[in-house]
Amino acid sequence: MTTTSPAPATTDDRTPAVPALAPSPRAAALRTLLRNRLAVAAFAFVALIVICALFAPLIAPADPDAQDLLARLQPPAWMHGGSDAHLLGTDQLGRDLLSRVIYGTRVSLLVGAGAALLAGVIGTVVGLASGYFGGWPDRILMRLADVQLAFPAILLALAIVGFLGSGLWYVILVLGITGWVSYARVVRSEVLSLRSRDFITEAHAIGVGHTAIMRRHLLPNVMAPLATIGTLHVAAAVVAEASLSYLGLGVPKETVTWGSMLADGQLYLGTSWWVAVFPGVALMLTSLAVNITGDALRDVADPKAYRR
């Protein structure tokens, strides 16, 4: 009688595969944005504008206020009669247009960033108070917002500038005062959805004060939409400053701005188009790039759009 020995036990050397970790929604959003050539180009252009504003004296080929009447209304370098000394031509006083466009970035970005910051501070405070306390503070603050929305922003800005006077800081103040409503409404809506959450209830239960709750718990949760609105407001403030300067109610004429360059060049559109076209193109591209950047920041701040 033969007995069969049991087959030797076989061991499986294969180790179970470790499931790959899914990328975070924010990382997925960032990768998608990097594949968006338009967004990358907008970021690059905004970075270029910032560099021009910070290092204008080093980048500009000439003094933006230096006049040369013998070279007035000289066309761009690639046109007949142009010169390599003035790549974008000269204006009616013989001033180098490229240098003036570069120096114009300083006022535009300063006004845009300053107005967005001021409006953001006012709107955030109003939105936090309105959404957190509710009741009569909410009704009063939102009615003030409705009253301001009833007036066209540019007309309200013209009225305030006419009363206070022109000047760089006055323009920033005016555009900040007229732009806080959008911040306040967004912050209020976010706070209304947050104030009933468990972490706010627990903060109340352990005796945390109202100011501390708004500063430590509510404000960090509304920073993402605030960044998006702030970026878009920078573009709107740049255009508004150019409009006020074009009308002669913005920054004084002695300061180089794209709006004042447009005002000077409108008289020469039929004969020397470059005097108005180049600052206009700079204004348009800057506003477009900042708006695209704001849209990209909104996509990063709202990764739910990528959870498909």
C-alpha cells in the first residue's frame, strides 16, 4: 500500500498591490491649470507687468518725461520714418512711448491693488458682521449696500472725486469706497452657511467671544472667495482709474498713466494712431490677463469642479 505524501505547500511571493493614493482635489486643479495655456500665459503677462512696475527705471529705455520736439509724433521703429531709439514711436511732445507705457504700469497696479485692498477690508468687515449677527445689523448693512448699488459706480466715483479733488490717493480711496459691496455680499453668504456649523457652536459653548470667532474661525474660511474677488477687482480698478484719468479727474497730468496717454492721443488718431493705441492695448491686455488670473484662482479655490 503506497501512501501519497501531501503536496508541499506553495507560497505566493506576490505581495498585494498597494492602491495608489488619489491626488487631492486641489492638486488635480493645479495640474489642470498648468495644462491650460491661456491661464499660464495670463500669469506670465501679469508677472511681466509687475516686473515692469517694480523696475521701470531700469527697464525703460528713456526718461518718460523727456521732450524732444524735433522727434514729435515719430512712428514706431518698424514703420517708415521710425527709429530704433523709439521702438513704439513718440507722442506729440517727442516723449518715448515705450518708456511711458512701462512707467504707466506703476500707477495702474498701485491703484488697482490699493483699491482692491481697501474695498476688501471694508467689505469683509461688513460681510462678517452682517452674516454673523443677522437681525437689524444685517438689514441695515445690506440696505446700505443696496443704496450704493443703485448708483452707477463710475458716476459715484466722479461725484466723490469732484468733491474731494484729484490725486493718486484720492483715486484709491474713491475706488475702494465704491467697490466694497461685492466683497460684503459674498462674505455674508459664506458666513450664513458657516455660522450654524458644529465648530462655531462649540466655540460659543466654551465661551469664545464674537470677535475671536469671526477672526479665527470665520475669516480663514472666506479667504478663498475673497482672493478671487480681489483679483477681479484689481482689473476693474485699473480700468476705472484709466477712465478717471482720461476725463481729467484722476491722477494729476504730471504723473504718467495710461488714461492720460489715451486722452492725449485721441486728438491724433487720424494721423498718429500709435500715440493712443499702445497705451490702450496695454490697458486691455492687463485687464484681460488679470481677469483670466482671477478665473484661474477661482478654479483652484473651488476644487469641486474637478471632482468628476
